[in-house]
Amino acid sequence: MSTSLVSYAYAGIRFDWQDQTEQGTLVFKDKGHVYLNEKLSSGTADLAADQVWHTRPGTYRRLAASASETFDLTALTLDVLGYSSTLDPFIEIRSIVIINRTTVQGSYLLLGGAAANEWYEPFGAAGDKVKIPGGSQLMLSNLVDGWDVSGSSKNLKIDNPSAVDVDYEICILGTTAASTSSSA
């Protein structure tokens, strides 16, 4: 059996900004789209991925107020069509997307800061965290080199210090082997 993964990393902002006089005369208009839309090939080379872990489309994870959960990037399971399967360990992470679907003011998530074997590659240093406010998304990508995952750097913590439950979606894209090409 042969498996392949077609994936895209995309993020962007569209805007249409205009200023009009009280009489409706257009004074200023600025319209644009800043985005990245990168197709990744199937595999472990630079700009490639061979594994994805995610919440099911249209379903959210719910994290109770003041609760947290930690994901071991080397031992994730995925439910597909009613079957649960343990994924191969991630060796490199190419991209992570987290969407905080809760829109209650003051609701947020913190990403990072696991107590043991903390995976902090995109954050800079152990103990560093990223805040994901309510109704917002976070995308972290390292599409060429990837961020390493190892036995001592594998646990990704998501914390909800808010006073309300938070619903979120998560998608992690990566490889099950070290990059097979060099990015000099």
C-alpha cells in the first residue's frame, strides 16, 4: 500500500479600506491581499510533509476553564471513519494551526510550557508561550527546515487560564523522518 499527502500551508489577510466625504465622494481607497499559499509535496524533503494530525472538520476540542492538555507529538492517535489509529512519531513539524472558536471576551489559550519534555522549538526557549485570544487563530510554520521533535522535546501543552470553557481546533503538519534534502 502506498500513501501520499497533498497539503497546503496558507494564511493571509484581505482588506478593502476606503474613506469617503459626507457627500459620498471617494477620497481614498486601498485594497489588497497579503498571503502565503504554499503547496507541500508528499514526503520528508524541504517543503514536504507526510503526516497530519487534526481535529475533525466541524468538531472542536473543548478545554474547560482553568484546565490544560498536553499532546505527545510522538504518540498521537487519529480517528478516521470510526477507526482509531496511532500515528507514526513526528520527527519534524512543518506547521501548526490553532483556531480559538470561543468569542467570549477574555477567553484565550496559551500554547507551550509543558512541565516535562517540553516542545518549544517555535517559541524560542523553554517556558515560552504564545497567547491565542478568543475568536482568533495562530499559524506557526517552518516549511523548509521544520522544527525537530525528539524524546526530550515532544510535549506540546495547551492551557486555558480563562474563566470560561474554550472550544478550539488544531492541525499539525509534519514529517515522520528527518528532512532528506539540505537547505543551505
